[in-house]
Amino acid sequence: MSRPDVVAIVGGGHAAAIAATELRRLGFNGQITVVSTETVPPYDRTTLSKSSLLSGEDPPRLWPELDKGIPEIDLRLGTTVTSFDPAARSLTLSNGEQIGYDRLLLALGAEPRRLSLPGADADGVLYLRNFQDARVLRSRLERDVRVAIIGGGLIGLEVAACASSLGHHVNVIEAGNRVLGRSVSESVASTLVDLHREHGVVFHCATAPTAIATTPEGLVRGVELADGSLIDADVVVVGIGIVPRDQLAAEAGLSVADGIIVNAQCRTSDEHIYAAGDVIRFPTNDVGETIRLEAWQPACRQAGVAAAAMLGYSVSYHDCPWGWSDQYDAFVQTVGVHPPDAEVIDYGDPRTPRGLLSLSLVDGNLVAAAGVSIGSGIAKSIRLVQMALDAGRRPVRGELQARRGDLASLGQYLQRSLRAG
Amino acid sequence: MTTLEQWVRVASTDDLEEDDVIEIVVDNLTLALYRTRDGYFATDGICTHEHARLCEGFVFDNVIECPKHQGRFDVRSGKARGAPAHISLRTYPVRVTGTDLEISIEAKWPASEP
């Protein structure tokens, strides 16, 4: 295929911003049009549930400042793509305008999963996904409120940490047996739960909310639980997962299955259309298994791959996803995808500077790790595991088991196995 | 150069292995001191992205990777090398006198930046 002259990017998050930046960095001087439904230029979404929520400051911008002589990127804010036509290679915008493209990147992101309970549309039931959501939540937290959080995932616990740090009483409601079941090991999760409890946060696990209790005026007054109890709350924050915004792609006839299906080059079923970020589902191996990730670092890397691939570079995306969370002064990092039924081996101690590291093994193979420390001491251990996984190393299960508890010894073993390659 | 540079002993050459970083504090400045295959280098010790100590990061190929969000900087020039780091680090001259590592806290910004 010939090199493109016109690239359109649909979306205004990390993937869209990184792809646009990367196209220019790779020397693409043609037209780039970015169409975003958001009313502000791309910003660092990861801070919305952490530092920005705590400080009340707007998140840092991601939009690149291009050097002199590099063509501007056409950024259309507050604009929705209503449809696109792969055969004609054109987009239709909410203002009726049509834009043609040689290559299209779908970086549509995801939507928070909505709560479907009686009272769920009450004033005070909030979600946290974008700039506007964060402003609304922040303004509610400026008053003296009781906060209930539905969903004990990373977003829920990050909001719990911010809200309790701001002086609010916080209840966390989690339907599963424990919080962070999809993200980290039990020992890392319980370290965080202890920290939250020290800050006065109350947890209700293995119980499902049945309704949002409201005042006659339609304001939230609490969350009803399956056991009949009522948790008093003025603000309810719902963090029960995200749903990829893949409908537009499905309507245009692209392959979609809980996410837009892409190959290792981040190309969709249409050879001119790429996709990256939370909206995609991509192959994890050669036998057809696929995965959808909901994290910052994969979104950025996929965007880089898509940008290079659409210019004809030979690249492919394969990644051991890495992520982090800040809660109070605790720092959490994860690498790989934590499987719920893994064999877990713990090393170190969360009360020491190097922190606590959990390795997750499936069928005797290391597949993921999670760690927590006060300050960023855990980072080096996580990075070692990440390098081992990226390099395709298969640490020997017996060696990992023999070092159980001893983080320093594990580090030496992983370093040796990396050098051996 | 008419400025009289002041050199301060901050560490010994034995304090660093290759691809290693330590934190040093000079005149209330928190700095990171590196040893790579190309020699000894010093930069600001705190990441320009969010508060994190670079001494807890990884050094490879003359790059320091921040422990917190894996932003990258070239330790020789201080230049930001990878998202989410966009703002470069200041660098400081390092010299070896015998087994002493000395730095000058005359900060240098990377060329092409203010």
C-alpha cells in the first residue's frame, strides 16, 4: 500500500495523543485530523483518580508542542463521529461535515459500566472517566459528605484514598470476596485494605448493593445492601469496570467482539483502519486467544505501534502490561495480567522500604507480579520481573519457591537469569 | 568561561557499579549520580513528571527510567526520552579525581531548552 497523505484519528485520550505525536516524530508531514468528543485537549487521564482529585488541579496536558516547521495537527474538540464508511474512506461528524482519510485510527476508549439498580439515576450517583466527571466529583467532595463507593477495583480504591484523605467518611462495597480481585494478589490487596482502615475506610465485601436509596427530592441518601442494611451516603461513586466503545466500528462492519478486533499491528479487519487503547481486543498468542486491557501503558504502546504500522513500518505489539496505583503514600505496581486462580508466592514485607512482592504462577510458569511499598521502593523488583517476562525468561518454579519470603535473594536470582540470556 | 566552578566531593568511584545510580544531596539539592559504560553523570534527583526519586529507578544504555511511571531520560544530556516524561532534567558536571567523584552544581540545561 502507498504511504498515506491523510490520517484521521477518532478519540481524545492517551492513545489518540500518542499516535498523533508519534506520526509526526516518524516524519509524517501529511494532514492529521483528531476528532474528540471531549471539550479539552488530551490530558493525563491517570491523574483523575489520584493526584488531580486530591489537589483539585487540572490534569497535565498531553497535547504535543511541535517544533517549528512541523505541520500542525488539526484537533476538533467537542465533536462526535456519527458514522464512518470504510468503502468510501470517510467519516461523518456531528456537525454534518465529512472527512476523508487514507488511514484511520480508532482510539475511542471505553465507557464506565453503568449501575443498573433502582435509584441509580439519582443526583449524587457519579462515575469517573473524564475531565468533566472529575470536576463534578471534586466539587461534590468540597462539601462535607459521606461517600459510598460501589466496586472495590483500582478506581474505587483510589477514589476512596482521595476522599478519605480529604476528610470524608468512606464505605467501599465490593460484590466479590475481596477487593482488587482482578488486579493484585491477596496479600497486596490486604496490605492496602489495612492502610485504608487506618484512614477510617469501612469495607463491605461479598455483598451486593440492591438499590440506591433516595430522598423525595431525588438526592442520594444511601446504598441498600442485599442483607437489608443501609449505608448512609450523600455521594455514590460507581467503579464497576468499563465497556469498550466499539459500537461505531460494529455499525461500520468491522470485526468486533467486546472490543474492536485487531492484529499484532493494531490493524482492524479493514486494511486502512487501525485501533488502539481501551477499545481494542488483540491476540496474545498464535492460537487465537485474545485479550482486552484497560490500562495506560498498553494504550500508549499500542498507539505507537499503530502509528508506525500505518506508515508502513514493520512493527508489532506484544507487551507485558505494566501499571501502577497511588493510594495514600503507598505505591502499587503490577506487571502481567493477574489470574484469579494463580499460585502466589510472596517476598519481602510491605513495612520495609523495598516492600512486598507477589509472584503469580500458572502451571508453574511466572505470568504476573504485583507489589506494594511505602514510597517507590517496589519499582525495582517489579521492573526485574517485567524484564524477565519481556525477555521470555522462564524462572524455575522450584527456585522461586526456595526463595519464598526473601526479596533480595529473588532479585539476585532474576538478575542472574537475565544475564544468562 | 570566567565563572569559577566549585567542585564538591560527593562519592567514591567504589560507590557505583556500572549501570547504577545513587542519590546525593549537595547544598540542599537532591541529585542523582550515575555510572554507565560512558562514565559518571549527574542530574536532578527527582523526576520532572511527578515526584519520584530517580535513585530508585533503573539505569541502562545511558538512560535512567523513573521508578514511578517509567518515564525515561538520557543521563548524559538530561533529555526526556519517553512518555510520560516531557520535561528534561538538569545535568551537572562530574569529574573523577583519583577515587573521588566530584560534581559542580553549576546546573546545565540540555541544549535547545531554556
